Amino acid sequence: MNILDELTQIRRLLEGQVKPAAVPTVPQKRTVKVQGGYSLGSDTAPLTLIEFTDYQCPFCRGFQNNTFDQIRKLYIDTGRLRFISRNLPLDIHPDAMRSAEAALCAGDQGRYWPMRDFLFKSPSLATERILDSAQNLKLDPEAFRACLDGEKHKTEILNDVSDASALQINGTPAFVVGKTTAFGVEGYVTVGALTLAQFDAALKASEAP
């Protein structure tokens, strides 16, 4: 076999290995029913933001600790936005499911948002540390432990996971942001700890006719 034939064969092999580039997809508008989760803001707010979060995800922590308070001040507290938090504990995070349970168990005692803040700021999400937080968060420790040990909210969390999967969401934090409708929210899915400027642009785009 001469050199030209060898080069031709190599070229054919390489061409067979190269796949055509994927055609970029246009983001699809989603209509999402509002069910489950804890919310902040008015039910009649013109915009709704649904969050899917994982308490062990560093990017979710970044959103909570760096951006959430600003969104709350500028949009939620002013009546422009309803914020709904739902769970998406990822399999790669061993403490994520138990942490989601802890937030919902605290919610049974009216302390969901304080527990959420604790989970995102705590350097450890070990079970004993979560249980130790009950007193500081003014929870009934026995009822909280029973709820946590009994996995009372597991089905609710798995429903959140299923809804995220239906939206083709497989990373956190993820958001559905758009106009509030009688059904829920009509908007777009975005994944990642966006900056305030990026959220502001997305929210303003959702307000446009």
C-alpha cells in the first residue's frame, strides 16, 4: 500500500469519527403548574419564579448567599414576583435528600425559611448537626427528629424530582421564570447560579408583552 492510499484510509477513519455539530435549540416556553413547595410574595404577583434547589450544591449556596436577598428586596417584597422553592437533591450529594427532608420537617412547624437559611450557611449537613439546630430554630426537637427519621416528606421530594425531570432539568440551581397565570407560570427554564443582573434581565424580559 502506497502512502497516498494510507492517507486516504486515515482520512476516511477520521471522517467516520467526527460527528456533525449539534444544531442549537431554541428555548421552549413552558407552562408549569404551581404545586408543592414553599412560597414568598403575593399570589397575585405578575411574575413567578420557581426554584429547584439542592442544599449540598455549591452553586445553590452561591445563589442563596449572594443573590437571593437582593431578588427578595427588589422583586418579592415590592409585589412584582412570587418565589417558590422546590427540591432537587442530586444523587452525587449524599446529604442532599436528608437536608431537603429537614427543611420540610421544619416547615411543618412554621420554620421552613429559617431552616433553609441554616442549611445553606452551615459548613456541615451531617444529621447530628441538623438535629442540633432544632433548639436554635425554636423547633420541637422530638417532633422534628421523628419527622426526619420517618422520612415523612420523601414522596413530596420525589414528586419535585419527577417534575424537574419532566422539564428536562438535571442540574441545580434551576429556575422557571415567567408570567403568573391562572394555571401557574408560563416562562423559560434556566440552569445555574445567575447573577442579579442576569436575573433582572430575565425578569424584565418576562414582563414584556
